[in-house]
Amino acid sequence: MPSAHVDTFARDRLPPPALMPEFVFELPELQFPAQLNCAWELLDRHVAEGRGERVCIRAPGLIWTYRDLQEQANRIAHVLVRELGLVPGNRVLLRAPNNPMLAACWFAVIKAGGIAVTTMPLLRAKELKAVLDIAQCSHALCDRSLAQELEAAAQACPQLHHRCYFNGHGPQGLEHAMQQQSARFANVDTAADDTCMLAFTSGTTGVPKATMHFHRDVLAVCRCWPAHLLRAQPDDVFIGSPPLAFTFGLGGLLLFPLSIGASTVLLEKAAPTQLLEGIRDFKATVLFTAPTSYRAMVAHGAALHGSALRKCVSAGEALPASTREQWREATGLEIIDGIGTTELLHIFISADEAHARPGATGTVVPGYRAEVVDDEDHPLPPGSIGRLRVKGPTGCRYLADERQAGYVRQGWNYTGDAYSMDADGYFRFHARTDDLIVSAGYNIAAPEVEEALLQHPAVAECGVVGVPDTERGQLVKAFVVLRPGHQGDAAMVRALQDFVKRAIAPYKYPRAIAFLEALPRTATGKLQRFRLKVE
Ligand code: 3UK
């Protein structure tokens, strides 16, 4: 089936066939036609089938129905094509906190056959330039509040011909241009395997990588984890903290609610207190956030009494058994944990509330396969720790990047995580492969030590790393954020060390402990262990 892309930039930069992951489409619901535009199924279909007046997006002071979102997206698509000269295959940088206009812009790009490149709001000019250069963006649609860094980056990016601002830019703004345009737009007939989005890895170090996702991939992730594990209903109200630039947030707060005709609440600021307020004010029923946010919200558990919440999803980092337990005590709800990656777009190992097992991520999601293998790629018996590898309907395609060969081997996607599998198919996370600390010959998984420390009542947050040590090779060092009212003194160091020695094998205890006000985290909520190593 012919590609609709006039600009063949993305197709020309796909990984070579030998380095492509194997794609598996075994489930009946994963049979896709050769031609599809994912905006039809997620958005237009609802209006066409008579659900146009249902609430689609809510934000403070605003309600958009499915028809409203469709009309906004259509008008923006016209602006892109007629006024800004977009042709199918062009990359469009999108930049905003989570808000309705960002969602409308995302759909506009997809409808026009463009490629959406949504960026983290916190990125500075230097980082934005790296994204603009790798993706060779010709257009940018950006929230007025984030204009400054984009303007600075644009000076050094000659290929970025068009920048247009929304949410307050007067007669020059996107909204003004939209008024001149029709609310009807004929979606570009893209091929199922035309790239529709580039997602940058939340990579904690080094040069960012762009992962390429097709129209087909966007629908595939909606039909796997949400359909089989989350099982939300059209009357559910989704809410959460991850940015739409992070595929955890894109799926949980836009694709998944829309795929079933439900509604989503978009919050520009979703730190724990704001998220709690949002859950209450919007009577949210399905929550997406990261483990650290669950821990912070537990402290205000009372605020959740009588809330409408019924499903809580955690991803991005391992969910400690203690966090799961505290949340259950505070709310009566069992967290749905799931591991996903930017490369595979969304979650591929998870357990629903009825099958959750403390300390385990879950079982493989229908549509995917997963294995734990040794360094020679041989599958390991149950209980042994090795490398996690996965395949399914989605998989890793780095845009023109040598590192493809590091993520994909023999058709499998290697996530870089050390996992073990129980005899009954439950996968347990141990560490990132590079976060295994080797101390005096022992392999120590940093997250296991963190989990032990978190059980101590004085510990609010903690991060564990291996630091160079002449005697032991590496030394286990813990960075601890104490709860209010506790002192980070020598007595506390001793108390925490003794506590860990009693909880897990004593050789794993942190021989060094330092106290911090806060831990360094990425915009996606991940602990930046590499920054602790140089503390
Ligand atoms: C880690 C987890 C243990 C793991 C993501 C859901 O996090 C996402 O994507 P990223 O590319 O990072 C991937 C890496 O993060 N991780 C994520 N979830 C878990 N480790 N338990 C978990 N539940 O190291 C993985 O390789 O930023 C998560 C959906 C979409 C995503 N992009």
C-alpha cells in the first residue's frame, strides 16, 4: 500500500531490515488494514457514530465534547496545510503543558499526515535544538507560556520554517488563524505503516534518541494493555500526571480514554497536591501516575476518602511492595503496575487489580511475548535473573541511530532491565542492567536496597547507587530524604543500616548513607541514579 508521505524523511531513516524487531500480530484485534489514519478510530469515529456530544476533554474551566475536539483539530489541520504549507511526512514540534489545545494540535498533525514530535515542557533551548535537529522539524505549534526557549532554539535551527503559538497570542496566534478555517477536514489517507509520531527517549544521559511509531502502533497499544488489563468503561474519567510528551502519558491520558469514548482530565500542573485536588474536583475514576507520586499522595490519604477513583496505574519505575501496600491502606485500591518503554510505546508486562502480586510487575500482556535470557541470549529457568527481552505488535525503531543494534537483536527488543520470571509467569524487576551494583563479588540490585529503606518510617524517598571503592570495587551508597521531624545524623545512619540488614541479606546494606533535601528526577519522574553517583 502506498505511503501518503510526500516528505519521505521518516521512511528513509527507518532502521535497516536486519535490525528491525520482529512484529507479532497474533490476536484477531491486531489485524490492521493497509491504509489507516489512527485519528479516525480515536476521534472522528465517535462523532460519526453519534457520540459527538459526549464529554471528551476536561480542564479547569473547560469542557470539550468529542465534536469540539474534532472541530478544533480540523481547523488546526487546515491552518497547518493551507497557511503553513505542511505536506504529509513533515515533522511538527508540539510543545505545551498537558492541556486541551495540545491534544487538538496532536490530532491535527496526525489528521494532516504529519509526524507529531511532542516535547517535554521543561526542555531548555539547548535540548530543544537537539530534538529539532534530529527530527528535522519544519513546523512548531507551541503554548505561549513556553515560547521563550523555543524562540531561543529556533535561532540555530534554519529548517524550522514555521512557528505558531496558542493559548494567548492575539491576532498572530493559532486561535485567530483557526477562525478563518473550516471545522471539517478530510484526513490524509495514510498507510498503516506511515510514521505518525516520534517519541524521544526520556534517556537520563547522553544524546537523545527518537523512536518512530506508525499509525498502526498507536491503535495496537490501545488494543493490548488497556483492553485486556485496564478494562476501563466509556463512563470513566481519566486523570494523571505524566506529560503527553511521555508515551506513558500520551497513552493513559489521551489515546486510551479516547479509544473507548471515555473522557480525560488534562492538568497543566499535576504535582501530588494538584493531582489530589483534580481527582476530587473532576470525580476522576482512572489514575495514571508514577510510584513517587503515589508515595507523596499517601501522606494525604484522607483527601481521597469518598473519591470516585476505581483504577490506579503505576509505571515508569518499579513499584515497591511497600508503596502498593500503603496505597491500598489509604484508598482500598490495588495499584495496577505495568512496565512499558518509549521504544515499545506502552505497557507489555502488567497485572490487573485482581492478579497483582507485591514485588512483581505482572505477567506478559496479551499480544506480547517476554523472556528472561542470559548474556548469550539463552532463556533462563524460572527464578534466575537475566536480561528482559520482548516482542509484540510494537517494537523499537530508532530514527537513523546506531544504537538500534543495542536494543534489537534477533528480532527481540532488549529493554535494558534485569528481570526474573517465576514458575507461573510473573515477572520480577530487579534493576536496570547498569544499576546492578557489584560489591566484593556480590550482585546487588539498587532498587532492592531502596525498597528495604523505604520500609523505615523515617524515610520519605531514597536512591541507592554503587560508588567506586578500592577495596570492594563498588560500595553501596544510599541517598535518603527523611520525613519531616527526623535528623540525618550518625545515629540515623546506624539505625537505617541495621534496619536494612534485618530486612534483606546483610551484605546488601548501604555502607555509606548521605541525606538530601530531594532526589534528582527526570521530567518523567525517574530517579537519575547517574547524578547520585557524582554527588
Ligand atoms: C523502567 C519500569 C519497573 C524500565 C513507560 C509505561 O517508563 C516508560 O518508558 P521509558 O522509555 O523507560 C522505560 C524503562 O523504565 N520502567 C518503566 N515502568 C516500570 N521498571 N517497573 C515498571 N512498572 O527500566 C524500562 O526499561 O521512559 C512506561 C508506558 C510507557 C512508557 N514509555
